[in-house]
Amino acid sequence: MTKSHFLDQILTRLQAEFAMQTNAAKLAHDEAISEESRPESKYDTHGQEAAYLAEGQARLAIAAGESIKAYQSCEFPPYQQTDPISIGALVEISSSEQTTRFLLGPKAGGLELIDLQNNPVHLITPQSPLGQQLIGKRMGDFVSLPGKTRNIQTITNVQ
């Protein structure tokens, strides 16, 4: 399994997110400065609301841009089974019922990626509860998945 396949998926999605947020910020900015947004009374807040929206959309675009830069400069090294888990690791966690795979990335956690066999791989960051547990662990160590049941699972593979 090559991690470049995942990196391509991540960058494609982040670039689409950046384009969408940039466009939304521009549209909200145009709305905020349009003649129609001038207040007609002291209670008319349409222009102010549009300005707040433009600022929020611009922040989201900046965050997407920062994520793109982080992945463009991130290395996804091959792991030996004895290496401690860090950013770039593809980790398999198993219980008696199921096996789940996670890719530890620097930003943009929450994306669901698809491997070459059409199996899901979840992108997580070191800031997530599971990411915090995984950093520094090795194959064979145990982690507790967040959720209602808090079941203990074993790290069965690191790539």
C-alpha cells in the first residue's frame, strides 16, 4: 500500500475545499460591500451580517490553504514494525469484532479515505483523542477507542 495514494486523495479534497471557501468568501465580501447592503435604519444589520460571513469564509479558506501546505511538506515514511507511531503512520487497530485503519496526518482530520481495495481509512490528527493515544505507541500496544463503550483494541499493524 503506497501512502502517496492517500496523499493524492487528501490534496484533491483540500484543494476543492479551498476553492469552494475562497469563492464563498468572495461572494460574501461582494454582498457586504454592495449598495444593497447599506443600512436603511439603525436596526438594519444585513451589511454587518454579510461582513461577518465573509470573515468566517475567509478563515475557512485560510485553514484549508494551511492544510494543503502541511500535506505538501509532510513526509509519509515507511514504518518498521518496531518504530513508534508518529505523523505519517498508517495504523491498523483490531478487536475481536473488527479491524479499522487510520492514517495519522498533520491536519484535516475526519476525512474518510479509500485504499486501493476500496476499504475505508480514516484520517486523524495528533490532536484527536485517538491520535493522542497513538503517538509514540508501537505494534502490539493497546488503545481505547473513544465512544460510549470505551472498548480496548490492539494495534495490529503499522505501515
